[in-house]
Amino acid sequence: MRRTTVFGSAGTLVTATLIAGAMAAPTASAHSGHDRDDEARGATVAAARAAKAGIDWQDCPADWGLEKPIQCGWVTVPVDYAKPNGKQIKIAVDRIGATGTPAERQGALLYNPGGPGGSGLRFPRRVTTNNKIWANTAKAYDFVGFDPRGVGHSAPISCVDPTEFVKGPKLDPVPDSEADKLAQRKLAAEYAKGCAEKSGDMLPHMTTRNTARDLDVIRAALGEKKLNFVGVSYGTYLGAVYGTLYPSHVRRMVVDSVVNPSKKEIWYGANLNQDIAFEGRLKDWMTWVAQHDDAFHLGKTYAEVQQQWVTLRAAAKKNPLGGKVGPAELIGFFQNAPYYDSMWVPVAEAWSAYAAGDPQPLIDAAAADLTDTAGNIASENGNAVYTAVECADAPWPTSWKKWDRDNSRLHEQNPFMTWANAWMNLPCATWSAPRQQATDVRTGKGLPPVLIVQSERDAATPYSGAVELHKRFKGSRLITEKNAGSHGVTGLVNPCINPRVETYLLTGKVDSQDVTCAPHATPQP
């Protein structure tokens, strides 16, 4: 979900928060039904145009990091769907052909990895890197990735200088005083102003609804009558909105690690719920670290490990590690563990080395690499899109008293992420561009069964989101990974889940009822 991707290089996620431009007066504007009709008509025009034009597939540019036989191309979409003949942008797409026989081929499978702000262009590499989980699905489908509007190669937006964006150490997200809060509020307002100054023309149109319309134009350009789609994290919300706008255009849809689509949760409430879930999953990881004290030597109980975190955080606040890593950078790195089980061992190992007297692995992992120009541009761009989409999608509270009250209360029991998350999202309180009412996600005529996959203890997209989407999409099926919490379930090896996802994509069949699966294998030191 939102913070659904770890932005860029390790340690820079939370920096989003901490850069930022001067107070802009917020303007809220709900789109009228008339505007929506205009946008729907414009989307139909754009899709028809794209169907006629197709995609001119070529070898990918050398600096995109996409090896042959992956091919790249462009799909043209209007910035504003209410004005389909107005300003246009190009959406970057890539593909690799189905690996099976012509008789096995079922069309194109599109993918979005999350964000908002994540690039899907690496999806075809699941074929070139011989990803076993997806091998049978790859026989039936061309794997198609894309950079959503504003992302990467698709008319990228920006809010601040990328080097300044990643540079540390940032302010400690947890405020010690009203002065600290005021400093963070100023940074958030400056960030919002920077977005308006650098990317103002795009901001009103950086919505999930417009990205869903782009997705339908891409479908048309591919020559596909219906969409086959896998969405992870924020990609589940993109899928939910697409399914609401274009129910009869969906053929197969898998949503994995689900953003709560309720209008009252998009996006302010969703971020508060995330803070609670992160705290729970952090405890799961720290308990595991304690169980492997023979490997990590960070404490034999959860309480001992947790105290080590408090001690580390305080030390980094007093004297940033290597002059670069303070509490904000530590949170940016450590949050990888509650996000992804694959990061349990690497984060624990870097921490263990620090505790044993060698801080360098932790510094290398948590500090920004200022020489990584491309990576830092991508980090800043990803955060700009994250902010722009969330701010534009729905109304946000503009009263600082509400932000202060809600986050102060939440921080008491959930101190790990609450304030970092609050500052990251606070630009939406002073956002100058129009924002919409959130989409009323629901089943429409022609929507086929949608497959929902979710781990029970996911931090970034709490389990309640999957339950809510399951209620809203009639006929959907929910697969729950019990006693697990990694974000992005379909990429993990689980013999209860992988065959079901594959069977659905290959045949459209779902189980006769919802399924509960045992967890995937727990990481080992």
C-alpha cells in the first residue's frame, strides 16, 4: 500500500517525509458526475485511438536494464481524460512473449507492483531470470509491465532535488517538543510547495482513476479485448478501481496484499491502520531475532531485543552513525524487516555486527549512496508519485490539531512508524492541487471472480483490507496465509498458494469457498 513500496535505496523511504516547500492553501474539489462522464467518454476515445495505433515494439534502451528478448514501447494517453485531444503523455511499456505453444497462449498479463510510484517494467524479467513460480503462467501469457503515469519513463514528476531528498541524517521523526513538530510541519509544507512548483501541471491528474484509465488504454493498445492483471500492494487498489470502472473489461485479476478500498480509509485512515500493523509485525520479527540469539546475540527475549533497538536509536540520535545515519535512516532500513520476511536475516545481521562493534554494515545499509544518481532520482520520483496520487485521490484533514491528536495517541502504543508515516503524508494537508472524492469500489456488471491473496499479519496492507475488498467484489475468493506477514504473497514459495494462483490464471477457476493456507517457510539465519 501506500508506503507500500520501500522507496529506493535502503534508508530513504522515511526521507520523503523530511524534505519539503512553503505553505500552500489547500483546495478540495470533488469531481461532479458531469466531469466523470466527460472523463469516461475521453477514456473511450483514447482506448479506440490506442487500439488503432498499437505498440511499436523495439529493443529496450540500453540504460533501462531490460535484457533481450524483452521489448519496449510506448502508449499515448491524455493527461486529462476530460480533454482527450488535449495534452498527451507517453506511458512506457515492456513485454516478453509467452513461452508456450501458440495453442497455449491466452493473451497478455499486466502487472503493477505497488507504490503508488512503483515501476512494473521488471515484470518480464520473471521469464528471463527463470522464476519457477511463474514458469507455467509464462507459457500462457505475454508478461507486460509498465511505468504508471508520472513514474520512471512515463512523464516522470518530481518535487525536490534528488540528492537533497536522500541526504541524511534527517530530523528524528519522533518529536521531543512543539518546536520539533513545527519544524516537520514546515518541511512538509515546503515539500508540497515543491511538488506544485516542479510538477504542478500533472498534479490534478495524478489519480488512481486516471491510472486505471491508462491501464485500459494499454489493454486496447495491446489488442486485448479484456484485461488479465496482477496487482500487489497499491496495485490491488489500482485493480479495485479498474474493476469498478471497467467490470466487463476484466478477464482474470489477482490482487495480492490488499489496500483497504473503503472510502473512509483512502488514504488518511489507511496510513493510521498501517502504523498499528507495523508495530505488530516488528514484534514478530524481534521475537524471531530473540529465538536465534545464538546467531545474532541481540537478546534472548523480545523485551531484550526491543531494548537493544531503543538503545541503538538513542545512540544514533546523539551521534549519527558515520555522520549519516540517525533515527530516520534507521527506521527506513529496519522497516524492511516487518515488510518482507526475506529481509529478516539481512537486517538482523547488520544490527548484530553493530552490536558486536562493527557499525559499517549498518551504515552501508541504512545511509543513502549519494553517488547512485539513477537510484536517487528513482527514489525521489517514487516518493513524488506516492505523495501526488494519495493527495489527489481523496480529501485529507487540513487541521493540524487532528493530525497531532490522532498521531500522538497512536504513537503511545505504536512508536516504531507512527510519526515517520505522519510526516511522510503531511504534505497532503497543505496540497494546493484539487483532490477527488475516493472511488466507491464495488461490483459492476460483468466482473468475473477476482482472486484475493493476503497474509494475516501484513504490516503495509493490514488484513482487514482484503476482507473489505472481498465483501465489495461479489464472487471473489480470498486465500489467507495464516500466521504469516510478508508483504507480497504471490512471489513467495507456498505449495498451498502458488498452484491456486496458477490454476486461476490458466483456467479462471477458483475454489468453491475461501481458503486458509499454512505459512510459507520461516527464514533461517
